[in-house]
Amino acid sequence: MFCSKCGAKISENSKFCPNCGAELATAIAPMQPASIYPISIPYDSIQATSARNWLEKIVARIPGYKGYQDKETRRDVDKLHREHVAQILFSLKQNVNAIIRELSDTGRLFEVGPLDKILKKLDKLENKIRYASYGYKGFFDVIKIQEPQLEQLYQFDLAILNDVELLKSKIEMLARQASDKTTLKAASAEVDITIDQLDERFSKRFEAIENPAWFPY
């Protein structure tokens, strides 16, 4: 322990500071629990840094993505993100169509069913994301979004991008395994589940934006 008056080291059994004579009760300052953040960095700044890290990851994958801080461009950024995802889904539909044509050309018409289901799900999800219409305008009208909300939005956007990349890899695997009936069925089931996961993720993001309590004026 150290004397709070002169800074000298004091043994725990001492009643007075051997250097300046200060009493133990007044010489020893109570120990404070260590902060989980550096004292020089406010908590709000740490949140902002975290949000910027999420933003940087998305910008690296969607050129022109600027984030949702600026009220005037918020709607455009949201549309850019949705268009980017929808365009990938559109291209994935072409891949699934190519597999269906190959099965049809080789007389494997009875194996087309699961792929047709996947194609319909992709089409529905593409339209859902591309043409999403928000009934509540708080997200677009509020001047400043709070840092926790901003960070969660970025996490949603990045997670959706990751889901789309996972879906792309699953469909590529589906194409490679289409030659065998058993592996085709298993791969189709995985693609189906991944589409549902992406759909659920976007629905949660949509619900957050639609929630009036999330963006109070």
C-alpha cells in the first residue's frame, strides 16, 4: 500500500506513514475497482469505434456503402444494401435454373422437385429484399441514431452479407453434387435451410427498423 499524502510505501500493519507521519485512516485511499475500459476513453467513444469497425467491414464488400449516420443518405444506403443482396440472389437463381435444365435434359425429371422449390423461395426472397417497403419512417427521419442501434444495424447488414455468401457456397456445392440422386437431395435440403435462415435474418432487420420504439424522436 502507498501513502496518499506523500506516496511512500506503507506496510499493511502500519498505523502511520513512516515518511510523513500521516495516519493510516487518512493516508490510505480506498481501492477502486478497475474499469474495463481505459479511463482516457469514454464508453460512448468505444461504442462508436465498434460501430466504425462493423461499417468498415461492410464498406469493403459493398462499394458506396456509407452507413446510416447521415439522415439525408440513409434511405439510399439502405436501398444500396438491399439491391446488392437482391442482385446476388438473382444470379443464384440462374445457377439453380442451370442445374434444373441439366437434370431435365438427362431425363431426371423426378429429381427436379426440390430444386423447383428452392427456385421459388429464392425468387420470393429476392423480391422481398429488393422491394421492402417500410411503413414506419422513424429510421429515415430521426436526426441521430443512437450508437447501440447503429451498431446493431451494421451487424444485421454484415450478417445478411455473410448469409448470402454461405448460400452461394451451398448452391455451388449443390451443382457439384447434382450427378448423384442421394447427394443432390441432401445438398438441396441444406440450401433450403440456408434460404430460410437468410429470410429470417432479413425479417428481424425489417422488424427492428419498423419498430417505433427503436428510433424515438
